[in-house]
Amino acid sequence: MRYINYNGNIHDAHEPLLPVSNRGFRYGDGFFETMVMFDKKVPLLNYHFSRVEYTAQVLGAQLPKRFNIESFHNMLLDLALVNDSAINARVRLQFFRKGDGLYLPEEDELGYTFSLDKIENEKFETVDGLKVGMRDDCWKPVSMVSDLKSSNALMYVLAAQLAKKEGWDECILLNDSESISEAIHSNVFLVKGEKIITPHLDSGCVNGVMRAYVISMLDDANFEEREVEAKELEEADEILLTNAVRGIQWVREFNGKVYTNKKAVELTASLNKELLQTN
């Protein structure tokens, strides 16, 4: 049997809990945070919680009373225990605004639920390279909420459908200026010689936790955060995709070009050494 946490209490994952009036269901009035747990610890938990607090502030919402970084971690350990004593897992924390109302909410406190799924790996790994394509007919708009992990994921759903149809492992998304924004699950980095380049937040990309940490690892002299044109993908030596669960993945093939993975291997080793104290 699988269990989840709903507003601080553990429930059977199949128990009906959300009413159809739930604002996350009706209006997408909510957001989520995805993270990884290795050896019962969440790397970059402080980064995740800072993003939670920032997102709530942007949405004019209030975090639940007595919900903080320590209480969440303790509840996560309790949930892991009843889910077959999970040690390594993918964790999804979902927030939704409580109360009724139409577009205008009647209250601003957030409810939440989180779940975990066991994973096999015990650290970040450089796995086989990905075959990646691009969706160029569904642009991501740039606005004050484009860098948030909101509950509105329709564009990512459409991109995932196209990726499945075309046999891709991932799909790169463009913004409404037709420059690179991000991928379905990840932020995008390009390696050109000694330079590492990533789209700036004004590109509409999610302000990823792993993106922020990787940037903090880089030498300022060899790093650029700027607008990235789509044609630069084929000019790059490497394409890296970053997210909090998988760490750094490398692109093996895009539009017929085959790429290397030297920087991906190097950065993954640094992640494990700095965050997990492993070699």
C-alpha cells in the first residue's frame, strides 16, 4: 500500500481527499516543488524552501501555519517510513490555495500534499545521453509567473506528447521571442569551448533549483547568462539539462548532431562530492 501526506496527516494514496471545488483543480491556483531524497536527506532543501516562500509571495498566498523547513523534513521522514522505509526517492510537494471563490480567492492560506516514489540510484548519475527535439509551435510566454513551477502545465503536456510521437527523450521549448526557454523537465545549458551558457530568467524559464546551484559552481569568467538563439544548439559542443531530481543529464543527439559529455561528467562528479560527500 502507498501513502501520501495531506495537510500534515498520512493517508492511503487512493483515499479521495480533494473536492471538485479545490482551487488547484478548478483554476490551477497552486504550485509544486519536486526534489530528490538520497539516504533520507534532500540535497538543496534550503534552495527548495526558499523557492516555495518566493512563489507563495508572488501569488499573494500564505504558507500553512507551522509549515517550515524542519517540519517538512520530519514529515517526509515519517512518510518514507510507512512507504517501505524508503531511503532514496523522488518527492513531489504540491500546494493549492484553500477556500472558495471564483477567480478572486476568498482566502489565501495554502493547503498541501506530498508524496514520494522510490528510486534505485543513491546519487546523481551521468546516464546514457538523451535524444532531444524541439517544439516550435507552442511558445512559453514571458511574465512575472513564468519562472514559477505553477500548477498550469499544459504546454509541458503538449511538448511531452510530441516527444513521445517523435521518439525523443526530452523536448526543448521556445519563448514568444522564439529563443530558447527550457526543456520539459529541465533547464538548458550549452557548452561552447570553455564557455557555459544558459538562458536568463527573462527567457521565461523556470528558476530551477539545480540551475541556480550549477551556476554557483561555475567560474564567472567562463559563464554567460543571456538570450540564447535556437540555432546555437547545433553550434554547441555539449548540451546539458539540469533538474533537482536527475542532476545533470547530457544530450547525445539533437537534429542529427551528436554531442560529447565531458562537462556533464565533470559537473556530476562535483555535485556528488559537494552535496553528498561521495566520489
